[in-house]
Amino acid sequence: MNNLWRATVSHHVGWGVLIVLCSLAAAGCAQPVETIDTTSFGPSQDQIAIASYYRREAMVLKEKAAAIAESAVRYEHLFGPQSDWVSGARQLSRYYAVAAQDLERRAEALAADAARTGRQQRR
């Protein structure tokens, strides 16, 4: 019985060491991630990349708003128009729609700033 226990523990320790070594090797090979300050209007940031990021995120939020609005219609058929499920889904849909509009405005502001900065740099 004692030999069986040692073999089992030895086996688990071996696998644990192997997993730790593989994790460290993978972490050592990882490339550093370049971050962009999305709140900056400074010329050091890539305004076009930030604007496209905001547009993509706005599109995702619009899709979520549409999906949740469809859910609200289904909830209305299931639980009735006065249900908390219906009102909650409608509120969440409106929230996503407003957040999408906000991101679109930010994207437009960044694109306009990039266009203005690009014209000034060409002169």
C-alpha cells in the first residue's frame, strides 16, 4: 500500500513540475503587447486606429442592442407587457444603443482630428 501511495504522489508531482515548466516557457516566449491610449487626442497616438476601434465596438453594441430588443419582444409574448423581464430587456437595449452612439461620436471626433492633424503636418 505504501509503495502505491509513493508512486501516485511521484506521478502527480512529475506532472505538476512539467506543467509549471511549460507555463514558464510559454510566458517567456510571449511578445509584449503594444497599447494605445484611447483617451488621448495627442498626435503621438494613431488616431485612425483608435477611431476604427471605436467603430468596431459601436457595431458590437448595436448588435447587442438589436438582439436584446428581440428578446424583449419574446419576453413580452411569454410573460406579458408589464413583466420585469420585458422592461429590463428594453432598458438594457436602450443602454447599448446609447453607448454605441457615444462610441460613434468619439470615432468621428478622432477621425476629424486625425484629418485636421494630417493636413497641418503636410504643410
